Amino acid sequence: MDKARLATALGAPSGFGQSQFALTRGNAFEARVKADGGAELLRLAHARLDPGAEPPAGAAVPDLSAHGPQGRTARTALALREAVRAGGWTLLDHPMLALDVAGSLAFLEPDAVVVHPDGSWSVVEIKSFPMVDGSADPAKVGAAARQAAVYVLALEEVAARLGSEPEGSVPAPRVRHRVLLVCPKDFSNLPAGSAVDVRKQRAVTARQLARLTRIEELTDALPEGTCFAPDRPAEELTAAVEAVPATYAPECLSACELAFHCRDRARAAGAVTRLGRPLRAELGGLATVGEVLAAARGESGDPDDPAVAALRRAAALREEALRTAGTATPPTATRVTAPRTETPPTAKDASATAREATACH
Ligand code: SF4
């Protein structure tokens, strides 16, 4: 499904993705890193991942072009097998890998894969965020590590297939769990490389993939005739998207093309999920802002529920604070009168005060 086109058809175009300027800059940097047969990239792979191996002079860079994603995936597997048999260093520029995701094949395209002289494989990620004094933004490095971990899993499937081939096969190659991250050095256009251990991200991703609901099970639960084709009328598409439960969170804004659409729906429904996962977790079974406010006012909710009790305590503290502020004389010559109001606490107020109240006990 093309979620970017779907979002546009729904009237909430995606703001997700890099700007054209960032894309152009990123592409120029990647071209520079891979120039001269990937000499600089291989030098960094040797220095950061495998300094004990022979230097990567005269590395092979096989042609991976083929028709369609399936053809490119098969061509990549062939090139990996040949590289292991040949020994020495090989650079695979934009190989194509396939990974089973919930029963459907997903095609993945790492920036590069390096085959080491011992036959092992390493993933290379080239990013345009800077590496200053040898370190980069941890959040961006974390995102790159999660991305690389998916490639590692896909490569492990290729390695397992090579290892299980009958006669003439090669032993299953080792896929290294330290990947090479290449970034511009200190805001320049010069590449800097760093080895990133992705074992944790790999384990988490493998667990998540194993737990994913199969796509057939998801589609079986949809109403007959549900279709997400972007050329369908907007009302039909909206109904189709509504048929799939979605739990919007602010994190969606940096991860999903449908984020603006889901945010609008979450706002319209007053869902507390749009206020962030930590707050949602604190509110327990209270799913909407309306329920939270009603619970704080004592109009609904189980008083034995810790979230409801905290909200009521927060509301009481707020009332008390407003009453005190309204009667106290400020220390300066100017008297500041706080509004005497019965306005119920907002979810944010309630949560912040609830935290204070909880901390007091
Ligand atoms: S809830 Fe988030 S991840 Fe799911 S479809 Fe909406 S924006 Fe995408």
C-alpha cells in the first residue's frame, strides 16, 4: 500500500520524509562516499570493523542490476555467494534483500553490504546527519541502528539459504552484528565511520516480527470489499481506513505517512493517546479527555482506580491552589488577582498536579 498517496487522497498529505534539499545533499554525500569503486567506504569498513584483515585494495563491485525487486533480490544472493567463494573484499552497492513480514515479502535496500575476506557480511548505513568529534545525535544513531538491524535479519535469511544449499554450496556466512555507520565529519563533506553494535535492536526486531499478526488474519477481519486504492472517493477511503483500528501517538509524526490523518481523527475523538504514550499509560482505562475530566470532577470513574483517585486529588489541589492564590496578598506593591474560576482542570494540569500529588505520598 502506498501510504503517502493514500494520505493525500484522504486530504491529509504526509509531512513525513526528508525535504528535497536534504535528499539532494544526502545523495551527493553517498555518491562521494562510494566514489572510486567505494575505496573510502571500504577503507572505513576495514578500519572500523575488521582492522586485522588484509587492506581492501582492488575490491570487487559486482553489477546488481536486474528486472524488478525479485530479480534484484536473486541477483544480490548470487553476488553474495560469488563474493564468499572468491574471497577478498567485495562491495555490494544498493543490494536488494527480502524479508518475510507477517506473511508478506518486504523488499529492502540497504545503502551497501560489504563482504569481508573471511566471508562474513556487514551492513553499511550512510546518513547525512553530522558526526561531530566522533559522535552523532543518539536519537538518529538509534534510528539508523534499528534500520540496520532489519537488514541484518534479512541478510541472515540469505546466509541461512546459502548454507543449506546442497552440493557445491558455501558454509553459511556469518552476518556481523556491528554495522558501519558513515556520516559527514564535523559538518564537512568528508566521511567519518563508526561501528555500531545492533545486537539489541536485532533481537527486539526479531521478537516483534515473530509476534506480528499475519496479514491474512488482518484482512479477514475487514468488511467485505474494503479497498485502500488511492483513486477511490475520499469518503470510501476514510471508511476503509476507519475499519482498521489505529492508536495514534505523537511518535507517528516521524514514522508514518498517515500521521496527519490519524492525528485529526484522534483529536476529533478526544483520544488521550495524542498526548503521548507515557500519559496514556498513567491514565489507565481512561481513553478520552472527556472521561479524564469527568473522573477529575467526580462525575464518573471508580474511586478505587489509582488513576481516578490521582485525578481527583489533583483537581482538589488545583482548587485549593486557586482559592489560596485568590485570597493571598502578593509581596509586591502590585496586587495580582488570580481568576476565581470553577473551570475544571485540563488533562495536562491534572496530570502534572497528579504527579505532584503522587510524589507527596
Ligand atoms: S496510528 Fe500511527 S502508525 Fe498507525 S496508521 Fe496512524 S499514523 Fe500510522
